Amino acid sequence: MLTPLTKAPLGISMAVYKVVGRGFGERMARLGVFVGTTLTRLGDAVSVSPVKVRGPAGEAVLSGSWAAKMVVHLDDDRRLPLLECSPGETGHVEGIIGQDRVAESMAALGLRENDRITFVRRLPPMAYNALADGKSRVRLGEGMASKLLGQTPSGLVQFCGVGVGEEFTVTEILAGENARQTFESLGIRPGTRLVLQNVTAGQVMRLARHNPVVCATSDGLRLYFQEKDADRIMVAPRE
């Protein structure tokens, strides 16, 4: 009986029957997930935090949810989600899970498949308090701040990389439609001017808040899917 991965039972080996979406399917195939692959759904819920990495374009900050979507093939031949890497470990980007927009956004930060990457460190959850267009105050978590790319007097940076009092003009929002709507509700869009006022401690996020679907392949690679992505993978019990 076919079922989307979101409805698959925990701990039961399931065979992939179909992956919906050409771009998504091609990226999953490069990670070894295609028709006939065995996936076992796990019941894990893990705490996540933003991470700092170094790629060909320099250092970049990824939200915890994005770190869960990037799979790295380390130099010691292990394959791990970036979320599970340790400081100093290096390798290349094996693949990126998720919608096309996720891969495009990571590319805007200089992180593409096959690029060399070094895991620098995990970052404590922080909240960025800013003034938007000189009138409204906004509060952004580290993950949201990392998804704003903009121009400052010193060059193009993510908002999480600006200094207090430094003017930042949004040039690109590196997020999907839901996050874009959240930014819109805060009055943040391309062209918005933000001035960072201060940075305070944020809250630890758990992937369970976002209803992740965590699976393991037959060779032990753990994959973290958003529900909308897991719904695109049809599976059936392995005979």
C-alpha cells in the first residue's frame, strides 16, 4: 500500500516508490534516495541552533533548519547532515534537501553542491532587535536574520553579520513563500532599511516544532525533511 513518507510507520523499512518533482527528485537521487531505496522513519526530535560555515565565498551563517537540509561528505568518507558535524570538520556539499528555493538561497550565500565546506562552529540562539525604515521595531531570531541578504557600507552581508548601528538595506530574502509572508507582515521586503539596535539571547529551537520527518537510509545516513518535502516521497512496505 502506497503512502507518503509523512504517514509511514516508525521503525519499519519502507521502499521508495516515487519522488515527485524533477528538481527535488534529482537532488534526492544524488544523495542516494530514488525508486527502490530503503528508508526507515525515526521518531527523533532534536534541538538545533544556527551554524557558521566556511565555503568558497567565505563565511556564512545557516539557520538550524537549513543546516539539517545540507548533507556533507566529509574527508574521512562519512556522510552527515551539516547539523551533526563538529567544528573543524571539512568535506564537500553532497546534496541539499528541500524545495528548489532552498538550494537557490544557499547558492546566493556561495554554497552549492560539490563545494568545499568547513564547519566552523555552532552559534548560540540570538535575537536581533532592529529599527525598520526608521519607524517600526522588529525582532528577528538568528535563523530569520540569516535569511536577509543586504548592502552595508562595508559590502554585501547577511543581517546576522552587521554591527550595532550599521545601516543595512535588504537586497534579497533567502526564504520560501511562508517565510517571505512573515517578513512582509513585519514590513520587511527588498529595499527596506534596517538598523541593528542590539542583540539579545534567543530561545533554543527544536525541530519538533516544525514537525520534521527524520529518516535513515540503509547505510545509516539520517535525513531531515520538512513535511511538505516528505509528502513528495511515496513509499510502500518492503517485501
